[in-house]
Amino acid sequence: MHVGILTGGGDCPGLNAVIRAVTLALVGHGARVTGIERGFHGLISRHSRPLAPADVNGILAQGGTILGTHNACDPFHSDGTDRSGDAMAYAHHLGLDALVVIGGDGTMQIAHAFQRLGLPVVGVPKTIDNDLPGTDRTFGFDSAVAVVAEALDRVATTARSHGRVMIVETMGRYAGWIALEGGMAGGADAILLPELPFTVDAVAAFARAREADHGWTLICIAEGARADGEGLTVRERIAGSPDPLRLGGVGAWLQQRLEPMLKSEVRSTLLGHTQRGGTPTAFDRVLATRFGWHAAELVRAGSFGRMVALQGDAIGSIAIESIAGRSRPVPPDHPLLQAARGTGVMLGR
């Protein structure tokens, strides 16, 4: 059996751990493994390389992806052209019997399209945003949350020392999982999420009350959060990308509106790609390894068109078709929201 593997979409901690696990598990059962470079772009540009145990030695804790990735390449819509035939031709040229695809919702949508063309596919859920349906957690998320929590710990010392309002903006696109868990782990006083539109007046009133009682306020805001009556804060638009909107700057936007309403100085920090970089946490290393091994098992069993998924503490799988192109926002009745409210965290109103 000859199996290809690629990483699509943005990079995140844990990708190499999956590549390692898939390679070791498949080669250990006599299969050949080929890494497709730069995601689906490698199928069009015909860039790949064989993977043997020696090639994945020592990469478990390494951030990023040794294969490279591409977050704006959809072979079915490549610069206005359908290049899926070219990609399939290269897969046949390599003699691939199956393809393991590691990525988020957009990547799974493309993987499903290739499955329909006759290329057997197994998916592995990857996104720091934790917004893929069907799985309780995606690898990379825990590492991003750890970065947010540490950042909040650090800016909290400045907030206390100067009596300031400090705003930390996280990634997450249209889902607030990173801000919610990172904010709770970092002791944020207010957490603002895309799922719960906030009012500036309410946030200002909350900060004024803390000026009198505590002297400082720590706010964690997701990049997709918005105030009532306001749209998303868009940093730029990337033509030709599966998701052309790049969010960012809502923290600075909130800072500008809070400053005239408060006595305290207000500062904002945009964490940006620090949340994607660096080594994966121990949790993500273990989860990525479990995902990779289970993906290899699905390949060996001939169970294609499936994505591995964490459900409770067990690894199972779901049909890629059921989640392709879909996302998973924070439900309004989620226990974490209840815990946040119950411990006095302000959620925008």
C-alpha cells in the first residue's frame, strides 16, 4: 500500500506529531508513505518526498510542519481554474492508494471533494480554533490556549502595577473557544466572544466598577467578537483564499472606545501568530499521536471518507461529508460559559 499525507490550511503545533505517528504506524505494517509538500498545492505543483522512520525521528515536539502547508490553495478553484484533474493525475502518477489529509473545515471540504473523485481519503482534525464539528477537541488548540493564558498572566502584572485596563486579543475566527478557555485559564475579568455580542457601555461600566474596587481590569477578546450594531473587524481580504476575510484589530477598536469613558489608561495587545507557533503542549503531542495512529488504522482497514475525532476520551471517526465546510461555535448553554458567569467573569453585558 502507498499512502500520501499532507497538511492543509494554517500551521499549528502538533502537525509534525501526526505526520510522525502516521508514518511510523503505516511503515511498521509494510506500507510506503509519501509526504505531499505545501498542502494541496503540492498535488498541483508535483512536489513530494518519501517518508521513512528516519525522516520523522525527533519531530514530535517540533512546531510547524516539515511538509510545509498552504492556506489559500483549493485545487477545485485555483485562480479561477479547476486544477483537480492535475492533482488527481499526480496522485495516480505517484500510485497513491490513499491520502491522509490533516486540516480544518476548509481542508476537509476539499478532502471530501477528492474522495468523490475516487481518491480514498482519511482526515485528521487540525485547527487552533477548535471549531470543527464532530470532535470535542482538535490538536493545536491546547497549545494556543497555553499561549493566551501566559500572555494574560504577563499583562496582568502591568495592569496591577499601573492601574490599567489591559485588552488581549486572540485568534479564533468566528468561534470563541480560544478566548473562552484562554481567558478563563489566564484569569481574565471580562471575556468577549463572537457568539455573544457585547455593548461598549456595559464593558465600560464593568471597568469603572473595577477601577473603584480593584484598580485594574483584564479583558480577553476574540478577533471575531463584535459590539451590538457593529460588523466584524476585518484586517484584510485575501483574494482567491477559501476564507478571504482576515480578522484582527477589534482589541484596538475597543481600546479607542473605552479610553474616553474611563479614568484608567487602556492598552491592547494583539497576540496574532504567536498562538500558532512554538512547540506543542504535552496534551497536544499525545492527542496528535493518537489521531495519527487512528488515521493509519482507518487506512489499513479501508475505512475511507472518515475523519478521526475525539469523543469524550475515546478516539473514533465520523464521515467527512458530515462536517466538510461546517464550523462549531461555542453553544450558548456550554458549561464553560456557566462556570465563567458563576465566577464573576463579565461576558459582554
